Amino acid sequence: MSDTQTKSKALIAMSGGVDSSMAALLARQQGYDCIGCTMKLHTAAREDLPGSRSCCTLDDAEDARSVAYSLGMPFYVFNYTDDFRDRVICKFADCYLSGKTPNPCIDCNRYMKFEKLQERAAVLGCDKVVTGHYARIEQKDGLYQLKKALDPTKDQSYVLYSLTQQQLAHTLFPLGEYTKTEIRRMAAEHGFVTAHKPDSQDICFAPDGDYAKVIEEVSGRPCPPGNFVTLKGEILGRHKGIIHYTVGQRRGLGIAYAYPLYVIRICPEDNTVVVGPREALMTREARVREINWISGQAPDKPFTCQVKIRYRHPEQPVEVIPTGPDSALLRFPEDQRAVTPGQAAVFYEGDLVLGGGVLQ
């Protein structure tokens, strides 16, 4: 396939923010014939919530439409509310009810932007899906590589570890070479209404921050109070329901004790929350499952690299010991605090993303 063919048409995922607006402009400048779209994913986001910084509101869709039209691009809104509920919100609820703490942004990228949207792109004859993520894609030795963005303060490679070779071949991240300051400046120069719009930060389907209400509504299951217990089984008081807590949490427990208490484990089987001292959170081992190796080839022997065990967590050295094609044991040279089941462990070699999976 020739270069002009591979750069013929691109579907731009436009959230109504400055990043996706500039992704559209940069894709146009690279020679793509672009179609803009917004994915309607839910009905929870409300503009009337004070201080809410959630994406996917009606205003966001209109801002995206404005930018698309200013660039001479056709624009569509695709309704994926049922898919988003089934693949993202329900999974989020199930994870919390099983005592885990998930990252729904990872699942949204996996199942919506790089599964459903790439399916739609193929129907429209688009070779690429373009998003405003801060990350880079390169080719080396016949393989596609996912790399960190050049701006370390905005790098989003952590939430993209699930990308496959097939998906990377049909994805474009135009912002990976820029800083956020440069992106806002260029957006202002082009007169985009999104140029100075604040970044969305709230989980989109819980814009008021009440995750517990969403979980109970979606699951149809009440989450009853239970006991706070020590590592030795001593009952210290009552908790509000396990979905209100996460491993490592200290605030909001409402327990007076001789020393500060932290959530050590969440046990749905007997509806208890185990609390203890900070040192009980420390570990040098963790297990990871559902690993996606971006190269498509699982390692067959132990190796060392860097790992992030939370989105904002600094990278740590680790030995990765494969226990199967998509599972591994992690061994750290130093204690790690609050390794949280349900969060992602993402492996790096310099700025190269090797893959990632879900902490157990």
C-alpha cells in the first residue's frame, strides 16, 4: 500500500477539549482527509454540577463540532451508551464489589476508542483513528512500538498499554511530540474555542464523585455496612460498605486508635475491611494477570525493567518473572506501598512501553 493510500482518511475522536481539537488540526496538516466524531458514552455528566470537570457533556460535543466545522471536516456523534455501560461502567462496579480498585479510563481506551471506534473507522473507509493522547507510535524491525510522550508531565502511555500491533498500525497520536503549553498556544493561534478550556479530570460517569451511588445503581446490589477488623481479627468498628474504600486509604475511616490505621485488605467474602499500621502495606512481591505484551510476543524468561503500579506513581525497578503467556510475578528490590488489586502495572524500558496487566 502506498503512502498516499495509507494517509487517505482518518477518523478523529473529538472530546470537545483542546487536545483532540489540535489532534484534528495536526492530522489535517499531515495530509489526512479527516472526519470528526464524538462518542456519546453516557448520560451522567451534567453541566450544572459545581466544579465538575467531566468530559462528554452536550457543551463538549458542540465545542467539538465547532472545531471540526472550522477545519472543514464532517462531524458525527456516535451513540455507544450501551457498549460503554456494559464494557466499562458495569466492569467498574463489579471490580469494586469484588474488593478491587479499577481504572475505568484504561477500559474506555481499550474497549471504546481502540475497539469500537476502530470498527467504525473501518466501515467509513478510514485507515487511522486519531486521538489527543500524549504518547508516540514508532516502527522498528517490523513492529509497532508505543512510547512515552516527549512531555513527561502529560504522558498518557500508562492508560494505553492494552494496544495491540493491529491497533497501533491504525492509530495516530499527533500530540506526542509536543508539550501542553505548545498545544494550547497553537490552538489559540487557530482561534479554537477549546484553546483555554480546562482539562477534564473527573470520572465521566460519576461527575459528582459519588462512585458508590453509580455502583449500586448499575449493579442493583446494595453494599451493606460491615466490620473494620485488625490483622488479628479484632473488630474495631463498622464501615459504610466495602465500595467506599481502597487499599492504602487512611482518611475517612472514623476509627480512633493508638496509631494511624490504613486499609490493608478489602474482603467481600465476609464483608470486612482489614486495617492496620502503615508497614503492613509494604510488599516486595505482586502478581499481574491479563498482561498485554505490545510486541505480541510474551517473554519466556525473567527480565528486569521499570514498572508503574499506579498512574501517578513513579516508576520502580522490578524483576518480571513470567508465570504464563499473560501472567507474571513481580519482585521489587525495595518495599512498595499499597500495591492495589485492580490497578494496572505497566512495564517500561526507558521510554518504550513493553506492556501491562492487572494487579491481583
